Amino acid sequence: MDNPDGSNLPLCSWTNAVLYPVLLSLADLDAMLGPQQFRGVANFSTFLLDRSSGVLFLGARDAILAVDTNNLTKPPRTIVWDVPEEKRKSCVAKGKTEGDCNNYLRLLEFLGNGWIYVCGTYAFDPQCAFLNMSSFSLERGEDGGVRMETGKGKCPFEPSQHYTAVMADPEFVSSVFIQQDEDNNPQGEDNKIYFFFTEVAKEYDLYTKVKVPRVARVCKSDVGGMKTLQRRWTTFLKAQLVCEDRASGQRYNILTDVYTKQHTSGDPSSTHFYGLFTSQWEHEELSAVCVYSLADISKVMDGPFKELKKTCENWINPEPVPTPRPGQCLNSALRAEGFESSLKLPDKVLTFMRDHPLMENNVIAAPLLVRRGITYTKVAVTRTTTGSDDDQRNAATVLHLGTDRGELHRVLVVGHITTLLQEIPLFSAQEPVNNILLHKGQALVGSPLSLARVGAEGCSLYPSCEVCARARPLGCVWRAKEGACGPGMTEPIQGQEVEDALKLCDSGEGRCSPVLRELRVSVGLHVLLPCVQVSTRPCTWEHPPHRHTRQHHSDLEVTVTEESLGTYTCLCQEGGPEGKEESPVCRRASYHLTLEGPSAGGAMAMAGGRHLLAIYMLCFM
């Protein structure tokens, strides 16, 4: 039988999963809950953490679970909230799939006073209920059934539909409430809510539909207009987010996740938003991370409006802006003029607001990170300063990135330099990471079927001298006598110190001068040749001219034929982000494949101070 690529090599079934040679010690994975522990409950999509108690509430299919994150060995508590059989059959009769005609819990929000507001799809008829945290039970009516209210406009109809807690259209990614600090808000300005989403742009007159990422803002006290914009937002403004590699001109226009981080604790004005992007035009897997400051977003929201001229459907510069400024949140001065609420706003302001929701200028950022061949699904962020707590110039950022293949990656960002610290396989390749919560130095990482707790802070996370050296900006040093990484620096470091620390880790073969490893193989085997990246820049392989290879991240999978025998060398770029000047190339791994009789096994090698395993994958004829 021929393979899809036209070759006549035997089709294979793998005897073991592809294992990546990641920077991982067994101590990294603190605890794991999988399908066995959850007893058949699946499709976890929503996390809500009570940080005071450490209880994590999970929204799943037909169920809500409560997990004690302090003791993951303790069985989770479960509430079943499913759809009556008659309603399920009616849903299927309308043409929906049987799997979708369940109650997928998509919204969990604290109400206060010990209650949680929960909403589910409820067989394409969204419903909401009230969960008592102390008794862990849903409020019931006089008939004994769950007391429900409609969830339309609060929860999506479909299990896979993108949403936010306030609206379900267009394709929302995230929303965040920014509360003003009273000390830094002498004008008494209203608090604001920000939304992040992707939508089809109407301002571009192109033959194809162009998707654009947006940030939108509304004021917390907005209750709509008296006549114009009645029961609709009167302060809704939106602006385009641009995540662009300026050197190549590549834009990443599909926003998939957003993480909110205050760079200075307790100061809302220091808020930054870390956006996870991909591209509508790329045919390969690609992910990028851009960061936007609240200050930059506010500047654009306070700038000129874009206007759509109805006759030609093109956007032009706006007409004169009325007073008070449309989209402006109420403050002490406006209240003194008699504008106590949005119901008091003049009709000309509301009409202008209705016709001019889009801002003229964009919020622009260059990517901190670009990775090809990988699809990131979730992002979370920690920041550390090695100098003064108030000196953000010495801050190092760690990106915790979940993949669509069940992995957790950690990337260190210092200035314009990005360094790949770890790639940790947590779940099976069929379980994408769909939630990451940071709590008390731990990362709670979820998939549709499982929950893992992984260390997220501290130098002890980095199990080798090489990785510890890369984490030098976090204040970490390698203690050779103990064979461990630990804190040991209080002063900010220079970039050269990382290179110097890496040189100290070299032993014998050297960091960029690996020993050539002989691997005896037989025809028909699949071999995975590991190569550990030294940065987020790509790695390439030099090998005999044949087509039976496939790259997994930086590793190379080889299907053994007589033509594939020979030397394989992995070359990785060092240095800063993509698009900058050429960086040095480091030879990270070197293997020589030779034939032997049919057998299966593995070869242990040493490279860069770490054990690497060349994985043999058996094929059955």
C-alpha cells in the first residue's frame, strides 16, 4: 500500500507516543487529575478560582465540579445539571447533533455573598442558575427543580462558540474590568470594561473578507440612552489592534487569547494586555505574542473617530465631535453639568456615537515572540524584577503558553531578547490546553479532559545548568556542588552574563560542539532525533538528500531507508527575536545513522549537560 506522499514505505502504527526532549524534571509536574479521577465528566471549558480558599470551579458538559487545588488527590465534588431527555430529543429533531444537545457550562461568575452565577448552552436554549458556594448546590424552586432564568445574551447557544461574559457576538476572546484607583482618579471618572475580539473589518474594500483584532471599551455605569440607543451601549468605542513584525511586514490578525497583567502591583494605570495571535493568511502553524499598554489604548480611544460615508461605503475623516465627547465616561465635571447618567446625554451625542464606533488610529505593537510550527492556545504571564521593585527596566517576563497538543511552554522575555526555557508535555496530543490560571506560585493548566498543577515560579523549576543560565535574568544561578538552580542575584545583570553563564555549563563536548552519536537502525523504523533549541528562533537540519523526514518543533523524525543513512546535524540560531539582524548559529546535535539487523531500542546520549533520547518508533507491516 502506498503512503499519502507517494512512497511505498510501510504504513505504521506507533508503539509509543512522540516524546519531546524537553527541559523537564519529574518535579515540574506537581499533580494531575485525568479522566479516571473525573469519572466520565468531560469537556471542561470554564475555570473560576476562589483564591481565598483555593477551590477551583470547573464548567463541564452537564456538570459543575469543585476541585481543592491545595489537595488534588481529594476527589472533586460534582453537581449534575443536565438537559431533560424530552428536551434533548427535541433538540436532535431540529437537526442538531446528539453531542451538542447537552448542557455545556460556559459561564461561571462570582455574584458575591457566597453565590456563583452559572450559565450553560442547555441544548441550544441557554439557561442560567445560581450556585451556593457553601453548600455547593444549585438553588431550587418550589417544584424542586433547578431555578433557572434565560441565558440569551449572556451565554452562547453552541458549545464551541466564542463568547465573553457580556456578549456572544461577534467573536469575543476576552473581557476585563479595570477599576480606577481612587488616589489616581481625582476627576471621579467612571470605571471601564475592555473587550478583546476578532471581527470582519468593514473599513477595508477588498475582494476577500479581512479579519481584524479589536479592543473595545464601555463605561461601567452605561445604561443606554433615553430614546436613541435605548437599552444599547452609549459609550462603546473600538480600535484595531496591530501585531506586526516591522522588519518583514508580517501581520498577525487573528486574536485567540488575552492575559491582563499589572506591571506595578496595585497600580491600574500600569495594566498591560498580552495578546496571543495567529494569521489568517498563513498555511502553516504560527503563533505570536504582542503586548499593549492601557495607556496606549486610552490614547487611541481619546483620539479622532473614523467615519463611514454611506454613499460610497468608504471610511473618511470624522465630522466635528459634539460635546460632551462621545464615548467619554462620566466624571465629576460632567455630573456637575447635569449628566448624572447615560440617560441624560444629548441626542446629538448618542447619534454620533451610534454612527462612529471605530477610532481612526490603531493600537500598534511588535511581537515579543513568533514561533512557527506551533499553535499556542492560552497565555499567562509572570514578571520578576532583579533590581528595585519599582525599576521596571530590570523586569523579566515569563510567558506561560499552552499548546493545542497538550504542552506547556515557558519563554523568558528580557528587553528584545526571548529565550525558550521549557517545553513540558502535560496531556495527550489530542488534549489542547484551554485554561491556565496562576495561583500561589503554581500554574493550574486545564484541557477538556484533565487538570494539572505545575510549578510556575522559582529558580528550582530549571533542572539543568544550561536552563538555569538562560533564567539568569530572573536572578537564578547554578550551584554546581548541589547540582541545582537557586536564587542568588539581587542586582540587574547585563546580557553578556547569560552567555558567560552558559559557557560555564559547557562540559567536554561543549554547548555548540556536540559529540557525533552513532545510532544503529534498521529499514522501516521511525527515529526521532532530538535537538534542544537555545532560543525561540528556528532550528534547521542538515542531512542526506532524501524526502523521508518530518520536523517536530526542533526535533527531526526520520523514516529509515537505505537513502536516509548518514549524518544528521541540527543547527539553531541564537539571540533575539525574529526579524532582527543575523544571529550566530549553534550546532546543537549531531547523529550518524548506520544499518544493523531488525531490532528496536533506544540510544541514550549526552548533549549540553542533559540526557537526550533518540526514540525508535516501530512499524507493523
